[in-house]
Amino acid sequence: MKPQPTVHRALGAGRWFPGRRAELERMVRGFIEAAGVPAVSGRIVAAISPHAGYVYSGKVAGYTFRALRDNARTAGAPDTLVILGFTHQGTFEGVALMDGDAIETPLGAAKLDTEAAAALARSSSRLRIAYGPHGGEHSAENQIPFAQVALPETKLVVGLLGEHGAETLDALAQALNDLAKERKLVVVASTDLLHDPDYARVTKTDRRTMEMMGRVFMIRQATLVNGTITVVDAARPDGVRSVKLERVEAGLLIRADRGVAELHVSATHPGQQGLSAVSLDGVIRRSERAPTLTGEDSLGPTAVFQFDGRVDAANVMIREAADFFGPRPVPEQVQGVVNLQSAVRVMPGVAGYDMVLSDMSARLNEMALTGNANLAGLLTPQPTFAVTFSTALVSLPQLLRAVPRQQVDDHQRRGDADAGQT
């Protein structure tokens, strides 16, 4: 006689998320559809997602699973989705992988990948098949309805970490790496920062949590070789902006004894008129939070680091840079190519971050420039910028070919002029 399948029931239905199918599906689809996520090149292999009650964290989870859904449509759906949570109900050794054939939510039964779970369990004694810790635990379970909507054909492995010892984390990482060689795998790690309606308290507590996480993991060095990064600015009122960086080489070295991190980044950007190249070298250190105009603590994101170093840029297309950083529409007169060397500082500002370029030397088309620049409000919906530069005497027609007429100061006269812009 064929054994009956083992189907577990999601115990958080009606508590952490709606218990009625129609209401739950409407809520989850609404969060996913409302998330404005740009396309991701390549295949997503890992993501993080919050697990509070859906009325608190569902909107944020929608971004994660919108990206996974859209990526599955372009890069192919993963064979297995591994959901990793952790226990709120006491510790245990290693990782408990949910047994059984399926777990049922109000949206129906989500199939479990028993073969993948068994392969993970075989890889290390610290990974085992066990349902016990999953009973009543919501950290991983709360991801399942989102997975059912975003990746309906993908089987699940649901795991709970009982502790975060190095041996367990190393065993889990190795097991996932080995499994990824056999099938298309995506891992979603469930987060657990503070859930509280007092945003000031959330900000303060989460900062402490993240600092503690940094001490636990003790990252000393990270390197990226020949990578591709897409930088996305989704906060602008006039729409999402993005810029693609290729041949990215990056190195981060933590100097804990000095309280700094040394950073090196170089990358190219494929523009309409060829490759632009940028390199950045300097140090990151802790910074005091900038005061607000009112003198009170801001309730927005807390900025606690600053960067000091040098930037070198070659063959940067001014129009493309202005289109990403500046207000739109970009005036037609904004054209040309700039080569730049400068000291750079990025630090917390009144809103977001401020970037200051000092001791700047540049070549704009055929003009040699020196000066300073400031970009205020990075990571806010509407950053502002100011540039002050000087040149040797240039002809006025030459100046107006490089700088929009309306941005040249009124004191420019005759056939030769000193150039100034703010």
C-alpha cells in the first residue's frame, strides 16, 4: 500500500498573515505588483526577506519576491528555493530541515523538495531532517505564501538555524554550494530586526543589532574580480534611474586596530561614445551623524560612516553622468567628455549623504579646469549639486560650446573670459 504523503500545516495563518485564501492572495499579489524593481541581469541566487506580520513587512518582502518572479521569467525558474529562518523558541545544534512532502498554507500545498533536503542532510551531521523545531515557528514559514505566488512551480527546502556557530555556518554554506552544482538553486534568508511602531526605537535598536552582527562575523577582507554591477536609484520622483558598471574590480580590507576599512574600486561603463573608466581609492571610517536643521534626531535611515580618498575618471560622458545624478531633463547643451582627478569625501549630510570633490583637476573637451564640486542629498529623492571651476583665458565661443549659455555667469564679456559656474 502506497504511504500517504506527509503534509504539514502553516500554523501562522490567521496570525502572521490572513487565514483566508482570497484575502491572502490579494495581499501578497498586491505587495509584489506594487514593488518597482528594475530588471536584474543574470540569475539571482540569493536574497533576504523580512518575516514580521504582513501588515508590517509584506511591502518590503514584495520587492524581494517581485525580483525573484521577474528574474525567473527571464533567466528561468529555479529548481529549488531554500528558505532559511531561525528559531525564536530556544536554541538547538545545527540546522533543522523540514521533513514531509508539502506544507499547506491558505494558498494550497507547497511542495517540498525531499531529494534536495536529503542531499543537504547527507553532507554534514550538523544538517538534519527534523520537523520538531518548525512547529509554531514563523521565521521561515512566513516566506512560503510569497514563494507560492512568485515561484509557483518551484519546490521548497525549509530550514531553521538553531545557532550561529562557525562550524554550522561553514557546513551549511558548503552544502548549499555543493547542491548548487546539481540544480538551479536560490536561497532566501529570512531577516529578524526589530518589529515596533516606534521608528526611532527601531532605528536605534537595529543599528545596535547590525553592529553586533558585524562583530560576530568579523569580516576582514572581501574581493570582487571582473564583476558587473547595476546601480539603481529608485527614489527619484521622475522615475527609476540605473547605470551599469562592468569589469568591476573591488577590494575591502578591514583594519580593526585602526578603526578603518581600506577600499579600492575600479570599473568601466559602456557609454554611447565608448568606455568610461573610474577608480576610487581611500578609507572608510565611522562618522558622527550630521545634525538636522531642527537640531532633532532624524527618523530616517542612520548614516554612520564616511569615506575619504581619491577618484580618477577617464572619458566620462557628461550628458550620461548628468542624466543619472542631476535633474531631468538634461539641457541639450550639456555634452562632451571629461577626465577628472580629485580628492573625494562622502559623509553623512542633513539628508542622506554629501559628496565633496576638492583639489579637482579636469579636462572638459579641450579646456583644462581646476576647482571644487559638491553633491548633497545622495540617497534622497532630489539631490542637489554645485560646481565651481576656473580655467586659463578661453574664447567665449569655446566656453559656450562646453557650458550651457544659461549657466555662465553674467560677468562674462568680450572675446576672452574667466569661466565660473555654480
